[in-house]
Amino acid sequence: MKNTELSQKKKLDRQSRRKPAKSCHFCRVRKLKCDRVRPFCGSCSSRNRKQCEYKENTSAMEDQLRKKYRRCSKLEMARRIEELESQLTKQSQPNIHEGQNPLSNMRYLSSKHNRHILYGPTSYRAILATQTDTFAKYREEIWQVLKLSRNNWKREHHYSTLSEISSIETAPPHSGSPSVIEYLCESLPNYEVLCEYLTDFFASDFYDSYQIVHKEKVLRDLQDCFVKGPRSHKTGQHTIISLNLDSKKNYYKVGVMTAIMCLASHPKEVPEAIEVFHKVLTSFVSAKVFYTERVQFLFLRYLYINVAGLDGGDQSHCIFIHGLTIDTAIHMGLNEDLRRLYLSKNHPIEEIPYLERLWLWILFTDVKISLSTGIPVRINDDFVNKVRLENYSSSGDILLYKTTLRLRNIMKQIHAREKPPDIPLIIEDLKKFTIKMFKPLDFYLNASNLNGNEFTELQLWHATLHMIGSLSNLYTLTHQDFDARIFNFSVLAPLNSLHLCFNVLETYFELDNSKLSSKSLCLSKKWPHLNNALFLIYVNAFRALIQIYTIFLQYMENKDIQLFIQRNSSALTYSICPGDFEGPHNKCISLKIAFKEMENIFDHIHQEKLKPLTQIWQNSYYFSIIISMEKIGRRAFNKGMKNIDEGPETENDATENSLTTILNDLEGPLEDFSENFIDDILGSPSAFFDTAISGWSNFEDFFSR
């Protein structure tokens, strides 16, 4: 008897405690310290995990709840849950500190059928949403009655707020032509080909760089939105015969996929039907289009404009599409705390990191367009919560985040009305920032270090070099007290941008070309790395050329600059080292050497070993423009460059009289340069264009080999 009692006692002793596990499953298994933040702890969030599960022993609590609420109906329980959720939402609002405006955080997100519109304190929707729960309950009951009357009126008068979107499904009257949707379905590739384009895109370094759309969601939309026809006996593939959307007609899901297809298939020509479809989607303006897919679609369109080299050279063709992207994103609250704002509306948690990253890229694009066009940034500081961005950006986005904020701050100083910017100090701070945050330029100029994963870093480096070059030019134009270091920055920053462009172009071409020699046929028509290099060339090469030519023109026209350069020229010949954008200390770099270095950059691309790559130059419109601009500049400035004196052989020779004599000797040739400029560059167009521009067809043929 005693043995039985002892055995039962041991069993009771071995029972585990009902103490809940506080750490999430991931941290508990890997023995990591869990901060227990929900819905994602710090460890899971930093690793971009899609799940963060907490296993809790709640059996005792469940028993108590069952006893307490066993007589409650489901309706009463649902109402109680809504009240408690509302209280939790209000409690989660950030505490209002003394002196802080309580209205600044008064936000209401109206969500309906996956459409989201954000309202602020002066909106009646936000005011009503802050009322008591009892008032909200009665408001819903009143709205249901009003909604019945409204729907009856709509049916009687044949009115629909979806008429704008529905127009895409209707053929123009008396035209005999198909509707936009019918035309689109006729022009789309087979379903399997479209699926392959999407798969290629999500496997590319380009997608890894941006990650603004959720891969699994897009692939689900692919299955849900397209209706496949019968399988072709010839190809074994299915044609797309129609689209399958819900009653709210979110065509932006399809737009995201067709925009991705355009990016993945570049440089193949985009069918006219897809271009028309994209233009129509872009033109919608009613409140029925506030889908997150609309913001993604507009930004993907912006990316394609840059990938195809259609930005106008200075982002001027991107201004309106960028404005639409900003307006839609802000009115949907993408600049807010999405993890609090959207989770209360049952928005999928796995999509929120992509929306946060999308807003971060929109901020960077705003700076990029502002820098290129010379206009202040469009996104006001009120929409940029710096602390929130720093908390929620993943480790891969930190460089993008910090570079964007640094460049935004510089643009703010440039356009300030009250205080002129201290340009030398700004340039020095930006140089220190690049040293701290970036790998050195030498790293990216070494082909062995490039594998395609550095695409984001290259974009940020180019933007930083553009800013340094622009500020240096501005200082030279607006200040009489010239500075040798500033002058060197203005020459070497765009030169290094050109070095970076063409080194990446050559290296990425070799990366793709090495795959072509393999037996894999699917890679024989794909140039993913080269397309990324073209993106950098289109956006940065033309701009760098113009910056360098601006320096040459300043020298030709401004005698003060001529005198300053002659007085501060280095006694020893200074050879330009790619990767160095500072130059000799307290001495001006020779313009002759800079001009020769630029010639070497462009001559290198025409070497025999790069002959396959030069075919791109011969058949691309944008490349032809760049080549022609360089040839025109080479011929126009070559005469002036020959007459530039290298400066005094010793510092003792740099007297005022000798400098005046040098400038007088230069005056004649420079006047000849100005008077005979047109004669110098006139000639047969073939002297500048390697071939007649024949559109993109030949360019496409080259890539399809």
C-alpha cells in the first residue's frame, strides 16, 4: 500500500508546472534572448521571419473563462471582443508628452474591401472614430439604414461609383475595337511564359535590391486573376483568355504583374496593349483605387522608365508618375506606423515589411528627382518619422535609410530661404559619411568584388557622388573665394561616377556572358546583371558628362577661375587614380589630365575584347546619345585643352606677372574656341553616331541571341 502511495506521489512530483513559456518558439529553440515583443520579437524581426509564435499554457485560464461566459451568446461575445479591441487600440496610442500637440497623432484609417484611406484630425471620419464605443454602435446601425436607401437610389438612377474603373472593360461605342481588357488579354504571353517572367524577376538581384512586393502574394494573384484557355497542342502552354477579379475590380493586382513582366523582359518591346493598360490604370483618380497595389504599380512603372532609359536624362519624365506615387502612399498612410495602423484592419502581417520598404524607396526617389531637377523635395518633414524608420528598417535597409535622410537634410539646406548653406562644410560632412557608411570606391572598381548583390550600394554611391559634384559646381559659380579641394571634388566626383558606370557595365556583362557559355538554354536569352548595369548607365552617365563639361566651360569663360587654377596647379604631374575623388592636397588637379582620363574611359569600351558589348552602343538610342555627346565634347574642348598651360614649373615662377602673361597667351585661343565652336563640331552625323539609329528592334535582337 505504501509503495502504491509513493509511486503516485512521484508521478505527481514529475508533473510539469503550468508556467507559460514566455519566449517565442524560435528564440526558445535557439536559446536566444527574446524581448517578447508581439506580433514579432526583435530576433524574428531582424531576420525578416514570417512567423513569430508564442506557445502558452492557458488551460486553467480557459477553464475559468468557460465557467464565466458559458451563458453568453456568440453575438454578445463578439460585441465584447470589439469593445476590448477598441480599448486596446486606444491604449496603444503613443503617450502624449507635455507640450506635444495631441492632434498630431489623431489618425483614422478607413478600410473597406482592401482599400485604405487615412484621415486626420479635421476630418469628420476621424472625429467620429474617436467617439465612445456606444456611439460607434449606433452609428453603424444608422449607416445600415442609410446604405439601403443609397443603394435603392443607385439602382433607380443606374449610378455606380465604380463607373471609372468599369470603363476599362467597355469597348468604345461605334468603334468596333475591343475594350482595354480584351486588348490586353489578346496581347499577353502564354500563362506559362508570364509565370516564368515573374519567377525570373523574383530570382534577380534587382528584386533583392528593392523588395517592394511580396513574392508569395503576387504568385497567388497570378493564379487567381488570370483565366487560362485550353492547352495548345503545339506549344503545350495555355493562352490567357480573360481576367477573374472580384466585384470591386482591383485591376492593380494585374498591373503589378504586367509591370514586373516589363522589367523582367527588358529590352524586348512592350506590347501596345500593355502600355495602354498601364496608362489607363495610372489615370484613375477616384477613391475606389486606394489599394496598396496601386502604390506598388506606380513605383514599378517609375523603375521601368529608368531601366528603359526613358527618364529624359534628368528624371524629368518621372516627375508626374512620382507625384502620383507620393500622393497615393501618403493618403494610404504608408508613412505612418504600419504595424499599428494596418494590423487593426486585419491586413496580412507578412506584407507590412514590403510596404515599409516601399515607403523608404519612395523617400530616396524623392531626393533623387529633387537633386536632378533642382526643386525642393516633395515629401515634407511632417511625413518622415525618423525614429520609426530607424526602428522598423531591417539591417539591409539601414544604409538606404541613413543615406536618404542625409541627402534630404542637404537638400533642405540648399533650398533654405533664410540662411545660405555652408557648402564646404556640407561636402566635408558628406565625405566623412561616405567613409563611415560605404565601402571605398576602389572596392567597386575591382571586378573581382562585384557579383550583383551590391546593386543598392552602387545606386547610393552614385547619388552621393552626384550631390558632391553638384555642390562643388555651385560653390565655384556662386563664390569668389575659390577652394582647390572644392575644385578637385567638382572634377573627380563625376569622373569617378563614369568609372563606376563603365566598370560595372563591363563586369556585369561578363557575369551574364559566362552563363551564356553554359549548356543551360533558359539563360541564353537573359541578361539580368547587364540590365542592372544599363539602369546605372542611363541614370548617371549622361549627368556625369554634363557636370564635367560644366567645369570645362567655366574654365574657358571665367578668367578668375583660370587665374586661380594657374596659381594653384600642382608643380608635379598628378595622375588620377580611379576611386580617389579628393585629388592633391591644396593643389588643383590638371584639367588636361582630367580630360585625358575621360577620353580613356570611353576609349576603353571600344577595345576588341569588348566588341560584343559595343554592339549595344550601336543599336541603343540612349547609348548613341551618350557616345555622341562625348564625341562632340571631345572635339569641341580638345582645342581648348591643348592650350591649357600646366602651370609654373616651380612655385617661385608663380608670380602675378607670369600668370598675367599666361592668361594673355590663353586669351587668343580661348576666343577662337568660342567663335569657332560650331565649326569645330559640325560634320557628318556619322562622325558622332556609330550607326544610324534604328529604334530598339536591333537592340532587342542583340539581347535575344
